[in-house]
Amino acid sequence: MKNCPYCKIDVGGDLKKCPFCQSKLVGTPEDKYFPTQTILKFQSFFYKVQLFIVWIIIISALGLDFLFGLPLGPFDDFHWSLLVLMWLFAFEFGIIRLFKRGMSPSRILSISVVVVMAMIFITAYYTGFLKLYVYWIMPNVVMATMVANFALCMIDKSGNSMVYLLTNVLMGIIPYIAFYAWKKESPVEWIVSLLVGFILFVGAIIFKGREVVSEIQRRLNV
């Protein structure tokens, strides 16, 4: 058993420092009292490594952009390092979501998609690809998320995925209504998104009828 020469106490297990004065313990260590959390250690190491890499990229990008004035493609009138900073912060937000316990896959997916879509919107605005994003990329991402949430809803036993499926379906329907009210017509991709939304909503009613009704009643307080 180890002991502290200053506090005059015996300390079991394999601790290296005294729990009171933090002095180095002397003596022979014993078997560990608690199992080693290898998964948590790996996750902590992985998080520190990726965080270090992210900060390398941030500092390098800011230095090249503001200190050296290095231009990059279509960003001649805009500091491209700010977009890099924005994307890396969004990446860190996603990493934190993945490490956070108690979050359902549907919630992680929905939050991640919303954040990424917002990042792409800002990037497309400054790079001149906003029309391509709104007319093609955005509806396809919405449809893919709807299908993924529908699959997660089918295998989810807790019922926590239903709200994200219904919210995602609305995201696929509202843009069509907005385009039609604005231009009296809607892009083909958003029409397909509308149809996919209705198909998945009907599928949810067929396979999870009671959960759909209870979720709507709970959200609308009816």
C-alpha cells in the first residue's frame, strides 16, 4: 500500500499523488479500485487532437489572409478566412453534439443538417452560387434528411424521432408554398420534395399512426 510522507495516511489503489496535498506517494501500489475508462480516454484524446488541428488551420488561415493578404479564388472582395473560421466553428459544434450523451440520432441529424445548410447558404451567397444552392442543393438535402429521419423513426422505440420527421416534412413543403405564392410556380426539385414529404407523412401515419396523432396533439396543445 502506498502512503503519504507528509499527511501520514495510507492510500489504496495505484494513485501516484496524495488526494489531499498532491505530494508524490511512496510505497508499493495495489490493484486498481475502479476499472479504467478506455473509451472515455480515447474520446478525450481524439477530441484534443482534432481541436489542435482545427486551431492550426484557423491561425494559418487568418495569418495568410490578414497578414500576407493571400487571395483565394472568388474571395477577392471578401476575407476568405472568415468563411474558414465559420465552417470550423460549425464543425466543432457538430463534434460537441456527437460527444454529448442522451441525444437521439434524429436530433443530431436534424441539428447538424440545419447548421450545415446555414453554412452553405452563407458560403453560396459570397461565392455567387446562391441560386444553385436554393434551387438544387437545398431541396436534395431536405429530401435526404426526410428519408433518413423516416428510417430512424421506423426503428425508434422511444418515439423521440417523430417530431423531427414531422418538422422535416414541413421543411420540404413550406418552400414549395413560398415559391408558388411568389412566382406562381416552383422549381422541379421543390415539387419533388413536396411529393416526398407527403409520401413519408402518409407512410408515418400507416406505420406509426398513434404516434403521429399524439405528437401533433402534444405540439399543438389540442
